[in-house]
Amino acid sequence: MNLSRKWLTEFVDIHVSDKEYCDAMTLSGSKVEGVSIPGGEIKNVVVGTVLSMERHPDSDHMFTCSIDAGTGAPIQIVTGAQNVEVGDCVPVAMDDSWLPGGVHITAGKLRGVESCGMLCSLKELGLTTHDYPYAIEDGIFILSDDPDLLRDGLAPGADVVPLLGLDDSVVEFEITPNRPDCLSVIGLARETAATFGAPLKLHTPKVRGTEGETVADILDVEIEDPDLCPRYTARMVRNVKIAPSPEWMRRRLRSSGVRPINNIVDITNYVMLEYGQPMHAFDFSCVEGGKIIVRTAREGEVIQTLDGADRSLTTNMLCICDEHRPVGVAGVMGGANSEIMGDTAMVVFESANFNGVSIRRTATALGMRTDASARYEKGLDPMNTYKGVQRACELVELLGCGEVVDGVIDVIAADQNPRTVKLEPAKINALLGTDISEHEMRAMLERLDFKLEGDTITVPSWRSDVEHYSDIAEEVARLHGYDKIPVTLMRGETTQGGFSDKQKSERQTGALLRGMGYSEIITYSFISPSYYDKIRLPADSALRRSVTILNPLGEDTSVMRTTALPSMLETLARNYSYRNKSARLYEIATVYHPVDGQDLAEERPMLSLGAYGGDADFFALKGVVEAVLAAMNVRNVRFESRSGIPAFHPGRCARVTAGGVELGVLGQLHPLTAQNYSMDCDVFAAQLDFLALLEQRAGEARYEPLPRFPSVTRDIAVVCGDDVTVAALVDCIGRGARGLLKEVELFDIYTGAPIPAGRKSVAFNLTLRAEDRSLTAAEADEDVKSVLALLESELGAVLR
């Protein structure tokens, strides 16, 4: 919304700079986007009177003019314009002057004759014939042709910027959808008066009308769907005289970004800008049957709108019709069949209120967004239609462009009872964290035209956004000043912020993985059902039972993932297709498992790892998983060979457990899975249940002092069957020791002669130590004997 500060002074007097005004309005809730001065680029352009004209001695179309520009002595200017005569008052760009667009004018010579400036056209001043209809578009702007300018006085040397009203400050406001009342000069004047504590000067339109026939004798109005048209107000004007609007009205329209057209059309636009009430004027002679019917369009109806385009209407579009056809699309644009023309004699002024949702849908469907539809779609005040039509008729009489027919047609279906809200100062202060007195609150609300009786607030009809005490609190806060509200912690016991234990663990794990060369990715939680086929998930797998999205963006994003593996592999495959030689990625991804009998799914975070290229292999990935588990202080971790997972290689996959609880799986992808992702290299991945990791932590790490007594080491090599895992051997060694064993480290696995076929040699380094004494060799040997005995009895592993 563009607001002319000159226009604003008609309703409220404030004497502050543009910056002070904009800062105050923004702080009170009316956000200012910027300020512009229409003539801000025009410098040193003045009124000049043509004293004499002579033909240029070296040109057949140029003139040498003597100009009185208020400098004491006449100046000489050469011009090629053919519409200038002696006695004309014209805009003169003096030596060292500036015009819009950064045009710099200096004195010089034209074909040998000195010229001390330039006579200006409309275009050179940034104006058009819509601003000054009498002017010649491609000629010099003759100021003295405008009676309004003559009346104001055209003294030579006067600055043309204030003379043409180009010294106005135009403030651009960003109006939020909940404040359609501010899409008007009066609405912003109310905000200005409330912000600065100044009195608001509102004018009640007065219409004299004419005696005799009334509008009800000429026109009838019928509303078929009151829900779509809560109010329809109309008046009529006869003996219309179509002509340009006066200069003051054209200036105000121009400042607001609206092009002047003619007096009748300009009046409707003027009222829309002043009151925020869109209006439409149409030729009554085009209304067949003398009746206006507000109804939805019938199947197959077509209307040619004022822009000359044929619009096909649908049965849910609200139209303004006569007895046979539409004459306008309600709230959007009028029809060409009822356009105001030069010979129009009788005009109907329509000031109506329409359902905002209906107007928005119609405008969107037709691809038409007009100033009227932009206002209607936000929901306007139905009580404003009468004021709007009265103001329009008042302007008709003021401009002398017609005779207003007596009477008003006003069909009302809207609820006229005002909304009320209870004033609750204590709750408002508690919500805002302030200590504003009730007296101050009342004064603020009264400045906004809220009526108070006791603790009951009557909300103005134009404030449809105020329904609750919290809305009242917002009004109090913005007038009190957001900058004056102290910054405090929330009241209550839980005011101290911070990360939860889970959040801390996620961040620590992420930092650890990044330190090991992994990059974090963030993928969508919704995937395509076909992703399950790419990881070779069986048709009867429980993981295929996904939560389906009701309004998906498409088939590729139609279900919530139950496993994070497809998302990781899609990202790895994309990197591979971009010819990245290697990639190491991680994500703490959420998966969603449906719960029987519940609307919401169970959400669980998963730690997803993926790698290919470089030194990526099974044991490198296993080392990364071990580092994560160690950092989280997860104890009793076991890695067990796992087959039967279709996505993974049957011989290179392991299940990860801790304390008998399964944490996840890691391994190399099955070649067929990698092929589904167009990757012809070895790909490794791990999927760990992050909540399970948190649950298996052994608590906070505790400090243990360095041992006071030395340790004793023993190396043992045992021969066992090929099917015996190292994990089983390590577990057996731990149980066989008698409390002195501190560490077991594998350092060799050997097969071949002289080891029999089907068997292998596995060697370990054992570290033994007592906390209260130095071990003797005999004590260490006893522990080793106990370990060897258990290995042989349980696993058939014998000392080599």
C-alpha cells in the first residue's frame, strides 16, 4: 500500500520527518518497506515564461526562445518543439539541472547558437498524459494550459517539483493479510493517529441528491446467495459528464500508483484508496431489465472483461448480472458490455461486500489479480459499503460530473452485531511479561477506536482479526512499544535452556564421525515404495508396512520410510554418478513404523553410515562403528556374522549387539543391490538404532588412576576349527581367566601346513594384572592354564 503523506494530512496532523514517521509506524506494527519522493530526481527545473521566439539561423525546425526564468535577465534556450508560443509558461531545465533517470542538463550550443538549458516535455519529467490529459505527449509541457496550475500561480523561477505535487513523500507499507483495513488511507491514518497520539479527523460524506424519482424507482437488486455477498449497496448518477479529473485528484491517484483515466473511473479508484472499499461503476443503459442480480455463473457462460479478454465462467464464480447475462465478475473486474464510455449518461455505483475465499478462488482460476480482488480476498468490513458509495456520490457532486439520484439501495445479509472481547489486564501482562496499568491499556485501545464499557471491549467492525484476549494483548504490546518490553526469562521452574541428553549424544557422535572423515547428509523422510525393491526387501517384510502420506507431492514421496538404508544408498549413488572417487557419509535419520490402533507412527532415530572407494572395506567400517560405540560408552559389544539380509553380502555382514540387545547391522552391500543403484564398486553400509545405543550406555565414564603394579603378558596360539569365530574365542578366554585378565588382543590367524585342513591357528596376547600386588609368574601361568582348559572343553581349541 502506497500512502501519500500529503493525502494523510487530511485526516491527521503530525509534524515529523519521513524517517521518524517510518520508524514509529514500523515499531507500532505497520511495517514500512521504503519511502520515495516522485520528484526526488528533479533538480533545478523551474517555471519559465516564453518572451519571444525566433527561427534558428541554421535550422528550419528549431527556435531560439527568450525565457523569463526568474533569474533577473532573460535566458536563451534553443528548442525544436512546435507547440510552444509566446506567453506560454513551460518547465525549464536550467544549466546544471537533473531529470528523472539521471539525465544531466548543462548549457551548450545547438548548431552554433547558445542554449542555456532545455524546455521539458511530460516524459522528461516522468509524467504522462494520464497525469495531465490536456498536454501533448510528444511536445513541450505547457503549464499555463492547466487552469488548476494557473489558479495556483505560475511565477517565473518557481520550482516545478512542488508546483506539480512531485514533492510528496510516498510511504510504501507491507500490509499483512490480517489487516485489510490498512489497505486504505483512512486505515493507515487511524494507525498513524494511534501511534503518535494525535486526533483523527474523519469526514462524514454528505450527498444532496435530487428531488423526484428515487433509485428504487429505477433499479432493483437481488442477491441469490447471501453467503457469497453479505451486503450490496448501490446509488445512481444521471446526466453524467465524462471528463478528466481535477489535478488534485490525479496527483493523489498518481502518488498511490493508480493511473488516472476519467472522472467517474477515478472516483471509484479514489474511494477504494481512501476507504479501502473497492467500487465499480457501470453504464446503466447496459443493464437489461433494470435489475441487478448477484448470482453464481451458469454453465457455459462467457464474459468479456474490461481488459478485452473473453473469460469462461464456472458455476462457482460469483457474478454481477442483469436479467440475461453477466455484466461483471464480482470483486474482480467489470465487463466490457457495461464499460463507462464517453456517451454514458447514467451510471450505477456498486459498493458491495463479497466472500473473500470465493473472490480469491475466482481470481486465481481466471488468472486475474486486480486491486479490488487483492482487497476482497483478505475479508473486508461489510459495514464500509455504505460509506464508500456515499463518498463516491459526494465526489460526483463536488466535481460537477453528474446528478445523484436520491435514495440508496442497501441489501444487508451480514451480521451487524459487533464482536466483544473481555478486558483482562492481568492475563495480558502475564502474556507479555509487562507491568502495564489497566488505565494505560484502556487509553491505548481507545486510540484504536475500541469502545470500552466496564471490562467489555467492543471491537470495531473493520478489525475482523481481533477475536481473543491475546489479540488485545498484541494491540497493547505494539502501542506500548515492543522495544519497551523487558527481555526476561520465561517464568517458571524450567527457564534454563540447553540440549537434552539425546541431542548432546547426536552432536558428539556427529563430531566424532566428521573427525573420521565422514560428511553429514540430510535426506527426506518420505520416499517412494519402489525404494524397497531396490534394497531387495522381500514382499512379506514388515519393513514394507509404511505410513502412507495423504497428500503426497508425488509417487516418489508417498510413504514414510521404515529404514534409512535407501536414503543413504540414493545419496551414495548420486555421488558415484557425479564421478566422485570416494564418499563417506553419515546421517542420524528418523524412521517411521506404524502402530496398530494409533493414528501416529513410532518415530526412531537411526545412525546410518555409508562408504565406497578409497580404503573403504568391511573392517574399516567396523572400526568406525567400534569408535562410535566406545565414545558412547556402550559395553559388552559383540559382532556376529549375519546372513539372510537381502541388501547385504551374505558372507560380509555382521550383527551388532550389546548385552544381548541388537543394535543394528553393518557390512558390504550385495552385488545385486549395488547394481540396482548403478554402482559397480564395493559399497559398505551400517544401520544402527540410535535409541538402542543410548539405552545400552554404561553410564558416565569414571576416572580410574593408573595401575600401581606392573602387568604380565602371555602369548597363546590355539588350533581350532574353521567355524569357530574369534569372538567366541575371546568370550571364552574372558570367562576362563580368574579375575586377573585385563586385555585380550588378537595378533595372528594362520591356516596351512602344518595346521590340518579344516582348522586354523589363532594367536592372542593376554595382559594380566592384580590391583594390590605384583603378580608372580606362577600366578599368571595358573590363569593361562585355566583359560586353555576352558577353550579346549567348550570350543575344542588346543594349544599349538
